[in-house]
Amino acid sequence: MVQASMDGFYAVDPNTARILDLNDAYCEMVGYSREELLTMRINDLEAIESPQETAAHIRKIVENGYDRFETRHRRKDGTLIDLEASVRYLDVRGGVFFTFMRDITARKRAEEELKIASTVFQFSNAAIMVTDESNRIVSVNPAFTEITGYEFHEVIGQMPSLFKSPRQTPELYEQMWQALNRDGYWEGELWNRHKNGRDYAEFLTISTILDKHGELYRRVAVFTDITEKKHASDLMWRQANYDHATDLPNRRLFFDRLEQEIKKCHRSQQSLALFFLDLDRFKEVNDTHGHDIGDKLLRQAALRINNCVRDTDTVARMGGDEFTVILSGLTETTRVRAVAQNILNALVQPFSIEGIEAEVSCSIGIALYPLDAPDQDALIRRADAAMYAAKSEGRNRFKFA
């Protein structure tokens, strides 16, 4: 029975700690032959206790008659194995220890991995949420509560849609689920809603865990709050692409928008109109009343121009008192003339700024794509030239290229 056992076995002389007998299973555990082990003592194999500690342990087992403990033995190749030992002392032939040992190395490794995973789960700065096969929450960590405001008992059994923000587009959720169902993984940015009603941005990764049959078992979502970082990034982008005085797109964003609209028109076989506007007599206002009044006039002028176009059109400030307008998706030019005349009418009305009445008008040059120019650079040149022609003909008028 001892030889057939899967557990290791040896008999030891408690007086000398020498191995008296053993089975093949223990030989396989430690990598020594039977002949080698029969010349060795327990201290030659023990990797935790010192010889003095082993001697004290032996005395304790003799006194109690039995012990069960975990230890570690050193194999012949130098590696260590974790063992669970059951020892019984019999007072025969001067005393003998009968010891059965089970290799628990894999179990100890798994326990250590679980311990590490539990520590990471509890102390991670990133929020962790685990859902089951029905997409219901089964576990969250403390960082989750800190980021979302929800306690453990408030979310267990709930669906993650509990945190959904109206700011997030349905298209992103559709793309996310397509990726999860196809690849088992997704990462990206999205908006969710805090318990207090505040929206926050997060960077999220979702991983899928399958069971032994290849079926969905768990999904693990790990996310961090990137709201401040996103706001800072958005602010930097806005500062780089928008005019500070008027809050309109600046030259950089104008060129990007124009390029995109030309590509769109080329694909759809439609046309667009580009307006170049220059305020007439703005320099007189600036010189007479100062730059602060001039900046406020520019801000009001920007609002008036914006009110004359659609939300899908672009109004930009090129610098100084020059503005541009991109009217896209045109099928005929009637609307172009109407918009140009509306802008003239809007800007010729007096401006009231801090009790000061100021009057300006504007000159508009208009170029059509692809009728007047085949590309962006040529279109800009034609519109600019038409604007100067309108100014030279008396101002407060528009002129086509």
C-alpha cells in the first residue's frame, strides 16, 4: 500500500534523523534514487528548518505522537518543493517516524497568485469591476467606489448601464460590444456618470474570461478617471485651434475644415462657397477707441456672422479684421447670394459697446469650388482677390471671383 501510494513516504529514526525506508513516490518528488536517500538524514533535505529546529521538532513529535505541518524540501537539482507532511511516532524498535508527504507546490503557487491578485484588486489605484455571464456586477474594488461614488452593496447584481452618461454616443457602445463578442477585448475612452450626477471621463479596458468549455464566464473591466487630463487636453486643443478674441476657429482650424469640405464635395459631386470678409473702417474704431473696444466689436461681429449661416457651416477669423465663411453642400448659388447679403445687412448695423456707438461695414469676396478653382490654395487666392475687388469698388458689397 505504501509503495502504491501517490504520496511520498519515508520512515525515519528519531534519534539520528536518518532515513530508514521510503517509497518510489518520494524518490520521484526529490529526484534522488532510493540508494542515495537511504544514506541521507532529514536535515539534508529540509529547506526551512535549521538542524537545531528539526531536532526540537522531532522531540515535540515524540512527545505528542503525531504532527501535521507544511514544509519545503530541496530536490537534487536544487529546486524546492512544498510538502504537506503527516507524521506519526511509533515506539517500536527504539522508535520510528512514519511520514506521508503530499506535493502541494502547485497549490501553494496558486494560493500565492490568488494572494497577489487579491492585493492588487484591493489596493490598485485603478477601478476594477467584474461582471458575470449575464453582464451583472459580481465584484468591485475600493478604487471603483472612489471613482464612481457607488458602494459595493449598491452595485452588486446591477448592470453596468447604471453608470451610463447621456454624453456617450450609442455608436461607441455598439463598437465596444462588437469588439468584445469578436475578440473578447476592448479598450478606449468613454463618459460615465458619478453617483452625484457628475459626468466623468474614463479610460477603460475590458477583458473576457472563458470557462473550461470555452463559454463566457466573467468580464473584467479596469478603468481610471481621466477627466482632468481630458479637460486639459481639450483646452490645449481649443487654444491651438480657436481664436481667443472671438471664440471662432482660427487659421489653423479653417484650413483643416476647408480641406475636409473640399474632399466631401468631391465625393458627393456637390460644391461649396468660400467667403473672404474684411471689415470696413475697423481701423478707425481701433485707433479712436482702443484695442479693448476693437476686440469687443470683433466678438459682436463674429456673433452676427454666425447668425447668418447654418450650424454645419464654418465661420473663422483669419486675423485682424478678416473673417472667412465656408458654405458647404451647395447645389445652386442662390443661397450664396442670400447669405452674403444677410451678412452685409447684419454688419452695417451700428455696434453699441460700453456706451460707444461704432459703425463698420464689410467687403466680401466669394469663390466657388470647383467652378472657380480646383483646389484649396487656388480657391483661397480667388476669394481673397474678389474681396479686394469688392473693397476697391466702394465697400459694403460682395463680389464673385
